[in-house]
Amino acid sequence: MSSQVLARKYRPRKFSEMVGQAHVVQALGNALSQGRLHHAYLFTGTRGIGKTTVSRILAKSLNCTGPDGTGGITADPCGVCTSCTEIDADRSLDYVELDAASNRGIDEVRDLIERATYKPATGRFKVFMIDEAHQLTKDAFNALLKTLEEPPEHLKFVLATTDPEKMLPTVLSRCLQFNLRPMAPDTVREHLRAVLVAEHVAFDEGALRLLGRAARGSMRDALSLADQAIAYGAGTLRDEAVRQMLGAVDRARAASLVQALAARDAKAMLAEVDALREHGASASGVLEELALLLQRMAVAQTVPEALDASDADDADAASLATALAADEVQLLYSMALHGRAELSLMSDEYAALSMVLLRFLAFPSEAAVPVRPELKPRDNRPPAAQALRAPAPPALAVPAPPVLAVPAPTPAVSRVPAAPLANVPAAAVAPDSADPALGERWFEIVKALDQRGAIAAMARELACSAGLVGVDDSRTPPVWRLRVASDTLRADAHRDRLQAALVQHLGLPLRLELEPGEPGDTVARRDAAEKARRQAAAEALIQADPVVQALVGEFKTARLVPGSIRPA
């Protein structure tokens, strides 16, 4: 095996060799083939994903002369002409790389601008590549602007940065921008497989999966880690050795934590945390592995066919998918992600880890939440339909009598019975669907949630402002469609909180879907209609009261102020 590091040995030298950046390759390839050249290019993206590599290939494409010396600008540089070989060997006079991390001042930029006045030594264009361009000082940027906007015909600029937000807008507007994306773990894994086969290095599939995840989208980091793992494993890549080298947590450990949490077994969970401490695993790594497992569990619950049957990690996720409800998986996933930031706040990171996990146990399981008797299924219809059409709760108590407010000099009036309030008809509410039971049952459910304090803030506002327009029992889980006028209330976060409250309250799985539109029947409209009905009833009662009529007849200036009458 060559002593050259893998990241340099397998660095792409043509666009066709680049992995995971097809969108950039296609755009640049078409531009080069059609001769549509720009004077300045900006490549953005995280470290190790190919910004400098694509810059070098672009420089070769612009200056390639072909094997016979007669070629022109091409999307497929030959790699054997003088320009190509010199750029690959880092000795080309026409391709200059400036590292702005260490050469960020105005003097370095002025020197670059002075060199720009000279024509290419051997190629068609001089190509100046400024890496980590966002680290240039403001003065350096300003000195570069004029040349960047109107460079000589023989000059091309290439800027690369991991932080485009720190670039001056005046610089960004002068560049053709390409965003290189972090590579998916599967993409990294497949490329590593090809490299290791070419290098005749024995490996385990588990080791490749670990390296693919540890690279975090960077192919350069993946190849560097592979080099390190080969040295650590004495020429081979084995699962356990790579796990030890990376300090990664075994997926089985994360699975044990999920099982303990699902069983609400705090003792078993704390014992597992102690075992992880003794094993020397990173507390942050524990939460990261737990989050990865939960993500695959969520996939198994919603799109099981998306799992890889040959992947042992996915097999664990599939087997655990039924251990927690969907909303519990989401809750624990969120806790695992945000909990990583809390670990450094305590001197004992494992004490902080146990606290993050104990926080999940503070939320009762669905099995611990009693279902109201009137909401229990009573027939053989689908559960969602039964929940919607369950018997109505007992009637509300008769309200207290209204209070009369009359301006002076009107004397006090006697109170009247409130019972005739029930005889005043309620205001009409337009139905949202052909089934009026939907609106009625939605009203009952939301009122029950509100009374229990199960919904608050924006989730409560969503529930009160939405109209239930349909229930699809043929889907798994059943889908309840709500019509909501407000774009703000249709946010996923508000929907998820309301959905979790409904699932817990009804003891039934369901999924909410929100559609735009003005609902005809909502809790808010029913409340407003009831309030108007009670107000009208109170005013009618006072107006009809004999004592009030006598007072109004006696005092010619006396009158009733409708807004001052408040039904209790």
C-alpha cells in the first residue's frame, strides 16, 4: 500500500470522479461545454467536501490543451498536458492558491492584484483561488472589489468559504455561487468501500458504517479517519477496533436505554448509565447514538419500507419501534439532542446524562393516562369514529342570574330567575362537512382538553380556531383533517403539540393534517355564539321584568344600557 495518505491519493482529478456533488458538476460542466464562463466563482460548504478540489479541476478545464496540445476549454481535462500536470503537482505559475486564514491582510491582497496584471505563463487564464475568503479583512475585501468586478480577460477568481454569511454582500454579488453539500453517510460509506477494495484492505460493514457517520458529511475526514483506523487495526478495519478508536457507543447500549425508558424502569436506566461510565464511553456520544437510534425508530414507525433490512442498526430500530409511541419517540429525540448542550454545565457529565434521561420519565406514559368513560369505544366501528361519536357529557349547570347595571338616578332593581335563559335559541354555526357530529364532538373534545389543562398557548388557539372537516379511518393511524385559516397556527410545532394531547386524551393513535381555509364550525365560533345567546337572553329578561318596566315608566330619563348587563 502506498505511503501517500488516502485523502491525497484519491483526490478527484476530474469532475467525473467527484462524489456527492452532482449538482455542481453538472452546472460547471454545462457552462464549460457551452463556453459560458464567469469571471468569479464562489464555492461554499463545510470542510472536506471538495471546494478546493473543484477549484483545481475548474482551473485545469480552463487551461487544458489536450494530449496533443491542440485542445480547448473542456469539461473533461486530459490530466496529461503541461497545464494539467502542473496544477495537479502544485507547481503551476498560472494557478495560485491563497489561504486567507493566514494571509488575510491588505498587503497580501495588493500583492495578488499586482500579480494579476501579468499574463499567464503557459495556459489561457490565470486562476487565483482564495480559500477561507470570509477571513479577509474589510480593507482587504475593499481592495479586491475593483479587480473582482472588472478583472483582466486572462484572469479568473475562485473564492471558497465555510461561512458565506461573513462575506461582504458586495463580494457575493460579483460571484457565481455554488453550494457544495455535506455527503450522506451512505455515499461516504460506498466511496470508502471502493477505496478500501482498491487498497486491498480487509474491512467489516459495521466499521464502514461507523466511519461514514463519524465523517459528518466530509469525504476528506472519512478518508483521514480510514487511514487512522487502518493504522489502529494493524492493516484491517474491524467494527470493535474502529468503535474503540472513535470512542463511539455501541448501538446495543442505546437500545438498552430505550428499553429501560420505555418500561419506565429508572433503576435499569441508571444501571445502564453506570455501565457506560465504566466502559469509558462519552456521555455526549451516548446521547448522539440514542438520537440516531430514535431517528431510525421514527422512520420504522412511519415508513418501515425505508429501512435497510441488511443493516443491523436498522434491525434494532425496527424491533424497538413498537416500544414507544410516536410522540414519545419525538419527545425523547428532542431531549437527546438538546441534552448534549447541558452535559458541560456539570462537573460530572454522567450525572448530567442521567438527569437528561430522568427528565423523560417525568412524563407519564400513555398507559398511565386514564381514558374518560364517556370516550371509551362502545361499538365495533373504527376507534377514531367511536371517539368522535361517543355519548355527550352531562349538561352544564344552569348559569347564575344576570346582573343589571343602570346609570343613576335609577334605583336598584330586583334580580330575576335565570332559568328562562335556556329557552333562547343559540346562534347558528355553519357546518364544515356533511356530518354535523364532527363539529359537535370536536367541541366536546377540545373543551375537555382545555378543562384538564392539556392544551395551552398556541396549541389551544389552534384547537379553538380549527374546524374538524373529516376523519379517514382507512389510514394507519387514522387521519383527522382540520381546516385552519391562520398560516401561523398551521405551524408544525403547534400541530404536533395538539396531536400529542389528543392521542394522550383519547387513548387512540391518530394523525392531524391541517389544510388552509376558513372553517365554518369551530370552538371559538360556538363560544362566541353561546356568549351572544346568553347576552341576548339576559337583556330580554331584564327588559321584560315588571319592576324594570315600572321604573322606566316612572323615570322618563331612565334607560337600560345593554352593554352593562353581564350574564353570570
